[in-house]
Amino acid sequence: MKGEGTMDKQRVDVCVVGAGHAGVEAALACARLGMETILFTMSLDAIANLPCNPSIGGTAKGHLVYEIDALGGEMGYGADLVTLQSRTLNLGKGAAVYSKRVQADRMMYRSVMKRVLENTKNLRVVQAEITDIKTVCENGEKRIDAVVTRLNEEYPTKAAILCTGTYLNGTVHTGNVCYLSGPDSLMAATFLTDALKREGISMMRFKTGTPARVHKDTIDFSKLEIQEGDEGTLPFSWRTNEESYPQREQIPCHIVYTNANTHKIIRDNLTKSAMYSGNIHGTGPRYCPSIEDKLVRFADKERHQLFIEPCGLDTKEMYIQGFSTSMPTDVQLQMLHSLDGFENAQVMRYAYAIEYDCTDPQELLATLEYKKISGLYGAGQFNGTSGYEEAGAQGLVAGINASLKIKGEEPMILSRSSSYIGTLIDDLVTKGTNEPYRMMTSRSEYRLLLRQDNADLRLTPIGRRVGLVSDEQWEHFEKRRKQIEDEKNRLSHVLIYPTDEVNKVLEESGTSKISVPTQLGELLKRPQLDLEKLSEFDLNKPKLKKSVVFTAQTDIKYDGYVKKQLAEVARQEKMENKPLSSDIDYSTIKGLRIEAVQKLNKVKPLTLGQASRISGVSPADISVLMIYLSTK
């Protein structure tokens, strides 16, 4: 039965289910694109929660945050406002893999995002559990028609985006104790999975975990290594003033190591871990294992590094990164007290593992819309990923595409060569995943093109085309783009003369002297040199923002490599853009192997390029497809 007043409800444009990082970005994108949007959350107090690590960014994840910002999303600006410490990872490697990571104030981030949602035009935020979806069939196509709450209210809608995080049939495990729960002891969503299965959607079961939180005053920090933030780091967002970022004094983090005693305690109690007792059946993240899993997988390591990180300015909770576990509470205390400086540590929140339901992302199009149900989209951990940044990126894409579909406009499909977001989504919908998917720089074959500092140059024009980039952001972008080009042009004309002072700097930097006047741009291509070392010889340099100078310099340094990679992109695009009809029955194409037929019929790739990346489809199968297409 429908709830009172349900029949009078007007059909909204988009219903977003879940207000984690995917849901926030999806709802904001829809509302900002003019869609009447409702965002449903299990709890108004858990909007944009950081239930695991209170940090944003990291290796490849920082790239995603910059890309979200470039397209008109919110995560980067929110992270800038609540930064406790900022660091750039991978500085010992090339600029292509530099990745920004911030320690974030957990409560403040939730508050910032909740305030943004509440003050966004076209957007309603409603505390309710969605327990069912309604679909209808029109002209042989199944489409979304409504979502239903646990209070039996029905909300007619043109599109729905599922961003359920770890709430679907969430089950928390600590030792042999297990119970239904979402993260942070919030209610689990216990009905929606059955509704999705009824509609023919395949579901999987994954697992993740989080460490204990410890009271700051019970840690002896004199026994720990200190880890300060970096000076002069740049913000995530174009909206943040880089000269005054970060706006508050950075809070140090600390490092401690497990030891032989810690490892003995874990090994002696391994069968008590929910991971090894048989209680957990979901697949956990390969790249973020529990501490007991690390000991089993890396048995030869004598110690493991742990990071002690603050959860916020107004709390004494400290997060122990790398110490995730599903051990019983008494064992957790033994493990904790075995660490140097933690002999008297008091736990404020015990560690736990959580299992949850998610969907098979191969059932989605590259727009993140379901192939089987028009107007229904998936985003975030619901799609089999891990991480706040991966979730936010998918939420943004799903929100944009749901809005464009309602408007009758072409979808936004990001290519692998354009972005890490494009790589992430292509991996999911083409290859699928049998474990929580995490973005890494190594997943991209075009990472020389996809630096975090040039995310705006790559993606802001796309965000402008779809309507999400504001006039203010576009004006900022155009100014920055021109300054970068002007600076690159200037550097290519500045001559450095072979004086004793110049050659002394070159020698001290480990590179050869010059004997003739040389363009500054050519000198910058030497890996040993940068503008800082040569600044005293650049007499007429303009006053520019650090971000402009960095991008201009890096573009020059990478110029030769970038040209080669762009040529490869152009070569690949011939195959990448060769369309494949969704109506093809691959079992009718002679010459395809049985495995290829099965995989192609399941994924229904949109292009020949996408087909080539499907696991189980060989180069020989692609040759068969090319011959098939040439006859059409």
C-alpha cells in the first residue's frame, strides 16, 4: 500500500539514494544542472561521513579529487576548508605521479558538505531508508519509475542514482561477534538488495575494515616519529586562495612500527580474527589489508609502518592507519599495547570489519546507467570500488549523465586518455572487479598526460560543455590557461648565457656546462634542473602563482614524452571510436572463441576499443570483429 499523500507526489527529476561521497557529488551535480533532486540518507548526521581514514587524496586518489574539481564538483573545495595537514606523495618520482593527500577534520567535513547541500537550489535532503524501487515497461524497455521508503512513501522519479556505500545488508564483525550495521554503528539498509535482485540486478558481497580510534592523551608521543606536513603545498580547488592555503597551522602526524611482540600476539590469535575464522565471506580490498592479513601475506617482514593521525581539531580521537583488524576486543588491546608509546593507550572506538552488498559494474554502461533499467544509475562503493575519491568521481559522472539524459542531450563519457575518472569507469564497466577496486597511477597507460596539476586543462572544457562549470570557474580557468601558455612561450625565448656563475650552478646540479647561449626552456628539459635553481639568471620573470609556474615548467619538461603519448592516443582512437551496436548477438559471428562470445554478450561494449580491454577477448577476436564490421 502507498503511504498517505503518496498519490499527490509530483514526479521529481532525480532521486539519489545515499549521502556519502558519491551521493553528495551526484545530488549537487543534478541540482546545479537544473534538476529537481531529492537526496535520501539513512541519517542526516552521517552526510559525507569519513568512516574510515579521515583523509582525502593520496596516490592516484589526489588526481581524482583534482579532476572532480575541474569538472565542477565539490570534494576538493570541501577538503581544502578542513585541511589539518597537507602532503604531496611520490615527490621522489616524476611529476606525473605527484599526488596530494590531506588529513581532514572529520566532523568539520561533514558539516561543510551538509551546509552546501542544504543551501543548494533544486535540492531536498530527506532522512529515509529506501527499501524498494518501482519500474515500468514502455516500448519494450524497462525504466525506473519510483523509489519507496521504509515508511512506505513512494517518490515518482525520472532517474535514480544508487550510492549506498557499505550500508546494504551491512554486517559488522569483531572477533566472533557479528551483527547487522552500517559504518559507525548506523543502521544497515536491509531491504533494497532483495528489490534489486527482483529487478534482475546481479549483486556481489565485499568487505572492508577500519582500525581502532585511540584517546590522544593516552599515547606517549615521545616514542613516536613525527611527520610534519609539507610547506607550500597547493590546494585541491580553484576556489581556494593558494597564497593563504592552508589557512591554519598544520597538525603533525606520527609514525610507529609493529614489532616481534605485536606479530606474536596476532599469530597466536589468528583463528579468532573474523577474517580467518570463516565468519567473513565477502572479498576484501587487496591494497588495504587488515594487519593480520599483512602478516600472513608478508610473513618475512619484521615490522609494518603505522601512521597516527588526528580525526579533528575538536576531538581527542586518533586514527591508526595500517592497523585495521577484525580481532576480538581483548586481542585488539594486546596488539595496541605492544606498540611503542601505546603501552597505556585507551580505545575510544574498537576496530571492525564490515561486509556489504554491491552490484556487478559490468551491468552498467560507461555513463553508469544500468543496461537493463533505463534511468537507473549506480555510483561509489555500490559499484564495487573502495575509497572516498573513487566514490565522489563516480557520483559526479552519474549525476551529470542522469541530468543530460533527462534534458535529451548527449552523455558525458570520459576517455582513458582524458582522465583517471575515465580509466576508473572504463575498468569497472569493461573488466568488472572481483574485489574492492582502488585507483592507482599504474592502472593508466596515459599517466604522463594525466597529471594532477593539469586536471583543469584536460577537463574544465568538458565540465563547461555539460553545464556544470560556472562562469566564475570558467573565467578563472581561461586566465590560468593563458598565463601557462604565455609563460611557456616566454621560457622558450629567454636566453641563458654561458657565464661562470651559470656553469657553476649546472655543475653543482650534476649536469653539463653550456658553451653557447641556450634557451631556458631547453635547460629545463634536463631532469637535474628547475626554475628555482635557475631563477637568478631569469631576470625578467613575471609574478605568477606557484601553480601556473609549476604547470608551465612541467609541460616543458615532459614535452617530448607527451608528444609521443599523444601520437599513441591518436593511433588508438581509430579503434577506440569504432562503434559497436548494443544489438549485436556475438554468438552469430563466426570465428569468435566461446569465451569471447560470452564476455562480449555480457558487457555489450560500445566501441571496438572497449571490446579489446575485456578480459577473455583476445587480439584474434578483435581481428574477427574488425572483419565483421568491415562487412556492415
